[in-house]
Amino acid sequence: MINKLEATLEEVLQERSMPRAELLEAMQYSLLAGGKRLRPLLYLRHIGEEVTPATEDYRFAAAIEMIHTYSLIHDDLPAMDDDDLRRGKPSNHKVYGEAMAILAGDALLSEAFSVILEISRSNLQFLPMGILLADAAGMKGMVYGQSLDMLYENMQVPMEDYTQMIRLKTGKMISLPLEVAAMRLGYSGFKRKKMAQMGSLLGEIFQLKDDILDVTGEEAALGKHVGSDQMEGKCTLPVIYGLEKALQIYDDKCDVFRELMREAELSKPLQLFYENILQREK
């Protein structure tokens, strides 16, 4: 599954040739740099529980990863998080310059929806799935959450405001693959609602673990600098409330997620997939 996904990502970019290669090279640099591929794999793993994912499913999954990659390129820019390391390599703007990095992110976002519209021409089921993706990535989701992240710098906000921020900034794009997988498989009622609950909570868990690893992690394993959240005055639970409380909240949320998995009657392989996410150290 992961090999087919990687091949699809390469294929999508190869289809987008241009007279000069600088922009495409900047897009390839970040999109093909590896990583967890969590968001597309969430979609593909759930689809794969019932049917063999089709080529169009891999292309939709590739579009999800293209949007995630664009967000990372922009997050690393000096005007945002000002990170010069990503996945163990210099950030996009450190290699190609700030202007080209912005354009590479813009292009990945635009081309992601081009891919979805292309597959929707032959299968209209992907059109409403693409609309959900747009909502998760834009002003109703990730982009708005990122704006709150910037606004909350050097502030001690209430827990409910922090939780709302991470549900938007990270949670929406992690919940999205589960929601569209449920739509693709024709789920309704209890099962679809349960998957949406799982996705939303997993997004909170994932961001909280990132915040914890920024305190406890090792740079070599994470592929990025640690300790930057505190230096930049980021609104994270370890920064605001301390590491011990953050770890307790993390454990509590993981326990709730495991209960949701049991209620959803997930297969053993899918439970193991999620358990590996809960226990990750990078």
C-alpha cells in the first residue's frame, strides 16, 4: 500500500511538466521527502478493510498528502514557525528561497484539487469527498486553526480555546480521511458517526503528542529542532500547563480513543495500526 502511494505521488508530479523545472523541483523536494504519510494511509487503510483501493483512491490519497505537504512548506517559512529543518533535511525555503517555497506550496494546493476534479469526471462520488477536503483544509479547518496558533503566541489561553485550535489546525485534516472513507464505503448512521468521532479525537492526540515530543523528543529521531515551541511562545499544553499534566491528558485521551475503537469493532490489523500511532516517539 505505501509503495503504491509513493509511486502515485511521483506519477502525479511527473504529469505536471513545465518548460523550466525550478518550481516542479521545489514541489518534488518536499512531497517526495518521505514522512509518515499518516493522512493518506488513514484513508487507504480503512478503504482496504472492505475493498481493494482503486487507482482513483490512491490519487485521492495523494491529493490529501499534497495539501498536507503544502501546509508544512508554508508552516516552516520565517513569517510562520521559522523552522529550517524538516524530516531531517533543510526546509524548502532554505533550499529554494522563500518566494519559490511559497509558490511550491501554492502549486501543491492547487494541483491537489486538480487531481480530485480529474477523478471526479469519471466517478462523481469523489466530488463531495473533495468538498469535505476543501472544508477541512481551508477557513473551516486547518488554515483557520493555523491563524489561531499565530494569534495565541505568548498567551495563556483557556483549555477549551487550545482544544478548539488543535481540532482545527491538526484535527480536521486527520479526521477528514476517516470521514471520506466512510462516505466512499457507503457507511451511514452509527458507523459513520463513530469514525468521525475517532478522527476528531485522533487529531487532538496527534497534535498533543507533537507538542510533548517538542519537549521530550530527540532531534535525530524527529528530523526537526526540539524546544522551539517554548522559544517562540507557542500555545501548547506542555508550555502552558507543564509536561506532567500534558502527559496525563495524553494518556486519558488515548484511553478514550481505544474505547471508541472497541465500539467501532475495528479489525485487529487496524487496531494495531492505530496503537502504533498512539505510541509513536517521532
